[in-house]
Amino acid sequence: MPLPCIDLTTALGREAWLERLRGLRNTASLTSAEAETVARLVDDVRVRGDDAVVDAMRRWTDPDFAAERIRVDVREMERAEAELDPDLRLALEDAIANVRAYQTHIRPTDPPTMQRAGAELGLRFTPVGSAGLTVPGGVAVLVSTLVMLAVPAIAAGVHPQSLRVVNPPPTRRPGGASADIAPEVMACCRMLGIDTLYRIGGAQAVAALAFGTERVQAVEMIAGPGNIFVQLAKQTVAGVCGTDGGFYGPSEIVTVADASANPSWVAADLIAQAEHDPGKCFLVGWSKEVLKAISDEVDAQLVERGRAEAIETALEHESAALLVDGPEAAAELADEIAAEHVNLAVEDPQGWLDRLRNGGEFFLGDQTPVAAGDYYAGPSHCLPTGTTARFASGISVYTFLKRSGTVHYPAGMPDKAIDAIARLAELEGLDAHAASARIRRK
């Protein structure tokens, strides 16, 4: 099954693409039917606490879910760590070290104070006191997501024991037995020094972290990826607690490819994103021959993949090869899509980077797989989706830091400052503000 191709050099192709783009941008709307469902569920958790969480888990995950299962016993986590495969432990330790080094490197430091009109003015960064981290469950064991959320928080200064992780067990199939969350997730929590892990997910988990319940401790910040219900729930509770401010939904990639690109490598990256089920893959180029070569490679490699059926669905219904009339049009289109991952499989990737504004994370050159960012390199793989990279950023050490300005008049306020403040305050009808400045006149 070839990757569907949309020819944007034709009016019909442009019309088809605009319809697809509108669909991408509508996923994060608080006016959707899903948002109404989320609002009701969040309010139910606020009022009924654990009972509402259990009801939601029984409805969507496991009909036999019980309140006693909400929190994972730390002894289970310790046992999982002790039994962790040694090679997997080494791989996790490497990934954790890389992410920690990068996040520590980019952590901002307080700038030096400046002198202005008799005042010393500064800025200080302080971490949030606690954070809830949403690690999706389901079919995949997303231990990498735990690393990509927890390590930036710890690098910001959040104590590991002030991190609360939510990770739901797999959805129970009809006639099947209840399943537990992956022992690898439990073990990784202990490797990171985290001892609070909850077997819950969805909007109900976000609400529980925001309001607190009998068994779930409330947090000051919630961060992490998830389906549309998780993302809308974060928007709904914003203000009750902090949120990451992003929409980290189904995975997506834009690859810009020219004649220098290795078709098999590019195809492998596209398939890797489609594997997320759902995943969105957009291949942008101005050569029909390049697009066909890559599309043929997708077909050839697809039969070798374990999740071929899910990949095929994502490629057929969520993805496209997009033919444009040149490099400038390709750059404009990539910025318009504003994808989570942007892979520049072009001859001069660094030069191309200077052309682009929008993207959650950029992968330079066809020799750089997106999987490096997913698991190992350093930047977090929790990135904005649904074209929100136009205005949003991925999760990083910055997510868990607050900025506070500082003002100090060490020698007292100058008369000029007092007079200016008083005049401005009286203009607004706030004479008490004016008086609070004038009372300090020398």
C-alpha cells in the first residue's frame, strides 16, 4: 500500500490539504464533544474523589478495578527493580544520564541584577514543589516517557519524592483477566528515586492529581502526554494547579526530503511514527521520484514490522506524501504543519534549520533517527502536537521552573521614582498606591 500522495501544486490538491490541516488543528479544542465529557468527569472526581476515579477506571479500563489498586505498594516497585534485566538497566542508566546531562546543561541560572533608577532588579528561578507526571499505558510499555518527564523535573530541582506518576494498566479485554502496569515502569521509578506511582490514567487521573483524593496526593504541576481526554483534562484543571501548557497528543512527524536522502532510512522513520497507533506521518518533497522511492521503501519494510496492521492504518488514514513545487514551498509547508518531530533529510540540514520556525524537535540529516530523541539523546520526547508547535514548546527543565522578579531600593526610593509612581497611581484612581510611595520620601 503506497503512502497516499497529495499534489499541492494543483488546486484540487491544495483544497484536500487544507481540509486535512483543519482537522489537525481541531484536536485541541475545548469546545469539542470530548471536552464536555472531560468537564463532567473532572467535576465528578472533584466532588466524589476515589469513588469517581474507580468508576471511571471500571468503565474504560477494567470492570473489576478497586480503590485498593490505585497506589502501587513501594515494595512491589523495589521487587521490580531487583528483578530488572541487567542489560535493560544499563540501557536505562545511559538514557537517564544523557537526559540529565542535557537538561542540567540547559537549566537557566539567575541573571545578575541590573541597576535602574535607584533599584536593583533581578530574576530568580525556583522549582515547583511537586509535580504529577502522566505516563500513558495501553499496549506499549512507555518507560521512556517516564524518563523524559521525571529527569527534567529532577534537573529543575523537584525532589524525586515529590513526583507522583500516573500510569494505567492495559485495558482489559472481554473475557480476559486483569493486567497490571509494567514492572519496568515500577523499576524505573525506583531508579529515579520516585516512590509514588498510581495505577490510574485518563482524565480521571489528571483530575485526581489536581484536586487530590483519599488516595491520590494533589500536586502543584501536571505534565505529560496522553490521548485527547488527558490533554483536555489538563486544560480543564489549569488554574487549580499548574500544567505544562502543551498539547502532547498522538505522535506525528514531518520529513523534508531531497535527492540526497536515503530512502530506506527515511521510510524507517515514517514507519516508526506510524507504529504509535495512532501516528501521523507527512513526507514533504519537490521531486516525484524521491517521494516514490521513499514510498516504495515504506511498502517494502512494512511487512517486516510486528505492528504492521496498526502502521498500515496510520499510513492510509493519517498520513500523506506531499508534493510541492520547490524548497521554499516545502519550508512553508513544514512550518504550517508545525509537527512534533521535524526530520530534515536534506543535503544541508543546518542551513534548512535557519528557514524554519515551527517544530517540537528537529532532527538534522537522514542519519539522525527520531528514535534517538524518543529514547536516548537528551531533549525530552514529550513534544507539542496538532500543529501547536506554532506557539508551544516541549517539556524540559523549563516546564518545572517558576520565574519571579526581584526589586530592591537599597538606598531608598529616589524622588523621581516616587513622583512618577504617585502620578500614575492617581491617574488610575488608586490614591493608596500613591501614598505608599510618597510615605517613603526621604
